[in-house]
Amino acid sequence: MRHATHTSASARGIYLGLRDQIVSGVYAPGDRLPSTRALAEELGVSRTTVTTAFDQLISEGYVTVRQGAKATVADNVAISSTDQEPRIGNVYQRLSGYAKRAMELPSHLPGSGNLRYDFRYGDVAPDDFPRLAWRKALTTAVLARRERLGYGHPAGSLHLRQALQGYLWRARGIRCDAEQIVVVNGSQQAVDLCARVLVDPGDRVLVEEPCYAMARYVFLTVGAEPVPMRCDSEGMDTACLPEPGRHTLAFVTPSHQFPLGGVLSVGRRRQLVEWAEAGNAYVIEDDYDGEYRYDVRPIPPLYISGKGRVVYIGTVSKTLSPTLRLGYLVLPKSLVEPFVRCKQIADRHGATFEQEALASLIESGIYERHVRKMRRMNSERRAAFLGAMLEVFGDRVEIVGTSAGLHVVVWFNGFRGEDENEFARKALAAGVGIYPISRSFSQQAERRAGFVFGYASMPVQGIAEGVRLLAAVLPPC
């Protein structure tokens, strides 16, 4: 009998088995179902158990009953089949244009995290997180007496925005009102929100080449056309800026270009702001790791000289942890209301307790002491990585972007860009995670093999060991 394949002894198991057979067409509309007595005997359960399952099917409209007759499948039950789902390539026809564009992009999901030597950029060492201070601050936030637990302001906790206002002035020289700050769920949401507020399908957006791939993906997904701008040791080459007025915005990482590490020079900063001002465009400044500068003080943000044309993005992902999903925008006053309204539609508001905990750490001075500690520790990791690479590889490599941040780019002399994936595969087999730079380029061209090496998640000794193990699997030139 058709129902005999579903032998769960529970009422829910029987209900699910019969429902699936009805929906899949095993029982067609109008077909009679077995009696509750017969089904109970076959499955070895009580009649009450089967009756409970039937009652659920009846209440949901899958089954109808008439006095003195067996239960039958309802006439209006829709039969589904995976073979009947219309598709365009691998995308369902009913998806929005936004979703279809997203489905066409490469998927870069996080790895398993089980590698002993993993040079993935963006990860931080778990022992670096200030567990005790964070737990105390979070507990205080949770236990604080409130009149009610309700929805918060979409721009974020006023307490945190006021704390960030003071921190940004002390640490980055930014003068703004608390109302100009919008708290977001990490810098990725910040970029997405910028695209939704400032970009229409078909708009042209300047992006660095190479650049942070997930930012480029945001602009592609909203239907914009990212226009790559060549970068060198001074960041984006502003001598190649297009005529003002034909592009909506520019996305830059001026304090530490990702991934090459260049710093946008003063002259280029002025040119970029003047270009935006002349063309009624905006500049999105992603200051993703501006706290980490090892030779001189952190470079002043572009926002300071931005003449109201710069949107500043900051995050605690590199100072505390990417797991917290806490970032912020500093906006020109004219953009505050549209950003807040769109933020409310996107996710209503961020996690309140975490925002209060971060505000407490900033106000107490714990956060800035932690940043200074992390700067010292990551300076040691950086020195260990550079020393190990020089010792093991010597002039076989060129390393760039070493003066700031939590990553560098290593170019391997004698290897081509097309060799990157094979090299990474061999390293992975040996237990070392390395990551090709090709993902950051929108236009593939003849070049050396390059890799983005992050070092913030590994102990000093582990960094040296990982480099030596990597050398053992390096293919001959």
C-alpha cells in the first residue's frame, strides 16, 4: 500500500508522511485514504494516534470527510513536482533582478576554520578578544532596568552614537554630530546601504582595481556598472578620473588600499573630492582597518576634507571581532534622513544589548586601551611574518602594503597569475590556507601570482611555522 512506506509511530510522523504523499501526487485529489483503523493496525499504533494525524490534515485542507465514508484527498490540493519548476539556467524565473544578479556572482563562503596555519585575511585571534571586559559590559547592559523592551532607533543606540562621536574625534580626527552616525551590522551592510540609497540600476560607480570584491558585488547586484580605476602605491590613480557628472559615486579605501596597501596621497585626495563636488557625486570611504598604522600615526580620513561629499565607513571587526557585526557610517547631514529611513526598512535596528556594551567599553577607555594593545600585538605578528618570508623566500617574493593594516600582498616572482589556484590547492593539502589575489581583480591580465596574507589570527610561532611549511610545497620556478 502507498502509505506503508511511512512507519513513524508518532502522530506527526504519520501526518507528515501522508501530507508528503498527497502533495507529491501519490494520492491524487479525490482519492480515498485508508481508514484510521486499517492504518493503525498496519503501522502498529493506536487508532487515536492515527486520528490525531488525520485531524491535522483535515484542519489544513488536505483531506475532506463525509459522514459514513472514508476520508478523501481534497479537490483543490495543488500537486508539486521539482521537475515542473521553471528555470532560467540555474535561477528560478520568479526571482527578482537583484537575486538573479546575485546568483550570477561567485560564491565565497567561509572555510571550515580547521586549518592549523590559515593566512585568511579578516580573521582575528580568538585569544585577542577581551572576553572578561565584554562579558561584564554585556551583562550590565542586559540587567539594566528598562521601562519596556521595544524596538530601538534605526540609526542605532544614542548612547553608542555619542560614544562613537567622541572616539572618532580622538582616534581619527573626525568632527561630527551624533545624529550623523548610523550604526550598522558591519561594514558590509554599510556598503549595501550606500548602494541602496545612492545608486540606481544602470548607474556607473568608480571602484578601485584591484578592490574589495564584496563591495564590487554589492554594486553589481543593485544593477550598477562598476568602473575599475587602476591603483598603485598611492592608491587610486585620480589622473584617470572620468569627466564629472557621469558617475554616481566612487568607492575607495584611501587609508590602506585593499588589497595592495597603498595610501591615497594628499594631491589625489583633493582631486577625488573636487571630482565628486563638480559632478554632484559621493565618495564612499571604507576605513576598514585605519587603527593599524605601524610606522606613523594613522592617516587622517578623507571625510575630514570631503566638503560634504564623503560617506565614512568604520567597523570594530578588526579591533574586536567580525562576529559582533558592529559597524557605523558617518554621513553628511543632508543624507542622514534617507539613510535612516532605508536602514529602518532593511532591518529595523541593530542588536541593542551589544550596542550598549560597546558604548560602555568606549566610554570607560577600555576599548582604546584594547586597540593600542592589538596594535602592538599585530605589529609583532607582522614583523614575524615579514621576517619569516624574507628568511625562507628571499628575493623570490615581493611584499607590498606592509606599513599598515592586518594583511599584506605577496607577489611570487617566476609564477604567473594562472598558477595561483594550483599553488593554493597544494598549500591547502599541506594544511596551509593561502588566498589568491585574483578575486580582487575585475579584469584579469598577465601578471605575477599574488596572494593576500592575513596574519592577525595566528600566534607568532605559528606564523613562522606556516611560512616554512608553505615553502615546502612551493612548486619550482
